[in-house]
Amino acid sequence: MTDQTSLQYTAEHEWILVDGDTATVGITAYAADKLGDVVYVELPKAGSVVSGGTVVGEIESTKSVGELFAPVDGTILEANAAVDADPSLVNSDPFGEGWLIKVTYTALPTLLSFDEYSALIAE
Amino acid sequence: MTDPRPDSDRTSPLHQIHVDGGASFTDFAGWQMPVSYGSDLAEHHAVRTSAGIFDISHMAEILVDGPGAADFLDYALAGRLSAIAIAQAKYSLLLNPEGGIIDDLVVYRLTDDTFFVVANAGNRFAVATALRARAENFDVRVSDLSDAYSLIAVQGPNSREIAKAAAGITEVSVPLDDLKYYWSTDALFDDQPLLIGRTGYTGEDGFEFYIQTDAAANLWAALVAAGEPYGLVPAGLASRDTLRLEAGMPLYGHELGTDSFPVQAGLGRVVNLKKEGDFVGRAAIEAGPPHGSHLLVGLTTEGKRAGRAGYSVVTDDGSQVGMVTSGALSPTLGFPIAMAYVDPFVLEAGTPLYIDVRGNRIAASVVDLPFYKRDK
């Protein structure tokens, strides 16, 4: 079980786990719940260079499509193949097995803390 | 991710039950209605294989009564409502004088002179206003009872056993085993009047229960309790939408609107041009839509990425020849399905079609509707 207070967040409802120069990125439970059952994910390939704030993937539910933003500048280290095979992991374990991408980043922007993100979704 | 948080505040009389049941909510025509209770896919599959219960209390109910009611509806609506029997239901359309669709409706005949008109929530006032305006020269009364009635639907292969087992439902005039599709029966629930229609919007067998608002929570509880051994689950609007889409049923605002003629939506049969006398929209319908008006078709695509409402239908040179009105990855079929309005000349020529899915052109096949038909 991932400790959600140890993660950082974006206003686009993504979470970021920073470990050395690698950022693991997923969408929050709040976002997964709003999307509904995820049936398809389109993730960037390893090696792709991404810039923070741009759309790098899609998360589709039966009823809508969510965009995956790269929260940082960097290079995609890995896309989660398990989620590609079983998109329902995004709903069942958004902060764990349902992670989406790992990015080797060059610089971290200012991100939201757990408390800041909690306040955002409570609005 | 963009935040789809809604900002409207009308709630169903069953709202607290949904909150307690863990529902998430969506704005629908100004109502906060359950979108799902956890998994819209599980709810979808439950309706196809066992049963689901839906709160659709946002739907509008308008009572038309008086000695002129049947003649009035023949004039006001596209179908011949005077021809239906007492207790029978009929799908119909409210047209404007230009032949466009103000709403699609289900009309139940309760007595010779009493009809119960069920309209979409978002069109409640448009329908009530149009009916009242058209009633001027008829001996009839039009009463908007939407606030007084709740509507609960139980849908799925087990729905009949559940409806029969529900505690508190008594005095059922027509045994539910004998009730035919698109017929209704009156009954009592806890001594309050209850109307049960064998109707629905999912492509499965099912029943709809019209009950006065103050009894709705108890009826919901009775149906849920009766459904427990039959795999009944509460189901929200997300699954309702994928279910009706698989069943090829149009949704107002997507496949139907004031800018579409019934014949374009495949609903030509709903308009009765043989009935005597004038009806609103008749002249326009007889003249027909402009040459080349787009037609509603079913499209299927390979892969997993669905064409969705608003996406363009294009040919291989990229020219736009249509527009998707509804689409999803079909939970039952496993591939993407969509309904779309498409240029009839392109359809006739059999030109290969594609859906532009956010910049990716995906080959689409034109198929007959519905996408899914249950085994009877």
C-alpha cells in the first residue's frame, strides 16, 4: 500500500513518486473514480522524450477519455505493461499496481503536497 | 485530466440511498443522478446476465386526460395513440412544425381518456409547454406530474422473478408472467397506486415502476431485497448509456434533436402518415428532409479505441462525411461501437469510412442496428 502522504500531486489529478532521478506517475483515485471503469490506456514508449505539461497518453473509460500529462521534463524509462494488459488496475489500485509511467527527469517543477491536493479535490 | 465536477443540485427522492450505497454522481439535465456504484462495467454485465435496478426519477411524467385526450394526442404526437388499447404503451415522438424532434416519449394509455406521457428530464418543460399549446382546441387537461412521481427500472433476464417477489406489491391486475412487452398493469405498493410497465432502455427484458415520490424509497428497498437472490445490483447512468447504445436505442441530444427528422434517425415507422387529420409536423414530414440529409448508422471499429460523440467520420482522403453521436467500447461485444450521422451518398456508394479518433484514423464498418440483441 503506497503512503499517499509521501506522494506529490498535480492539479491534473496525477501523483508523482520521486526516487532519485526517476519519477513514477499515475492518476489519483479521485481521477480514476471520476473516469469510471478504465478499459484502455495509451502510454508513451520507453525512450520518448517528454516535456512537462504536455499530453503523452490517454486513459479511456467506457464513458470518457482522460489525458495523461507528463508532469516533468524528461525521458520515459518505462510504461506499465501490466496496465496495458489489464487497464482495470487503474481503478483497483491507482496508487500502486495501476501506475502508468516512469520518467527519468531533468528538473522537478513545483508540485502539490498531499494536503494541498486533498484541499483541491475537497473544493 | 480535466475535472468534470458538476454544479447542479436537483436530487432524486432516492438520493440518500445512493449516497449510502457508495454511488458517484453526475449531472444529468440538472439532476444529480448516480453514474455508477463502483464499477459501471460490472453493472452493465449484471443487466445482461442477471439484473440491475436504476433510479430514473429524473424522467418527466405528464398526464393527459379528458374526453378529447386520444384525438389530442393524435394531433400533438407523431403516432396514432388513439389506436392503442388500455394498458398498452407506445414509443412516440413530439415533433415541431418543421418536422424536427422536440422529444421522444413513451405513452401509456391508462383509461379510454387518460394517457401518461413519459418524457426526457431535459425536455420536461419543452414537452409540457408544447402539449399545453397544442391542447387549445381539445377537451383535455395537461398536467405535469413530474415532481409527484418517481421512476424505478429493473432490467435484465431476472427482472420478472424479482418484480414478482417484491414484498408489498399487491393487486397486480395483469400477472407479470402474462404482461407483454410494451404493456402495463396497475397495482398497489403499500396501498399506494403503482404502474408497472414492461418497458425499458437496455435491450433486456425489464419493468419500470411509476410510484408516488414519498413511497419510492420503500419500493426501491423492496425490489433490492427481492433481487438479492437473483444477482440484482444497483446500476447507474454510465451503464444505462452503454446498454442502450448496444441496443441501438437513440438518446435525445445525441441521436435525436430538433435538427433531425425521424426518418434520418431510422424512426420513420414511428410517424403515422396514414392517420386521419392533421398532426403537428405532418406537412414537413410529408415533404421529407432536404436531399442528402445525413442518416443514422451503426459503426464498428477494430481495436479498443472508441469513436465518441462529436468525432468526425471521414473518407480516406480525409474529407468529413459524418459525425459520431454516441460511441463506446462495447462491454458485451468487446469491440468499439458507435452511432453516427453519415452522408447518404457515401453510404450508398459503399465508400470506406474511418472515424477520426483524436487524430488517428480508424477504419469503420457500417452495420445494422442494434449492435446487440438478446436471445428471446
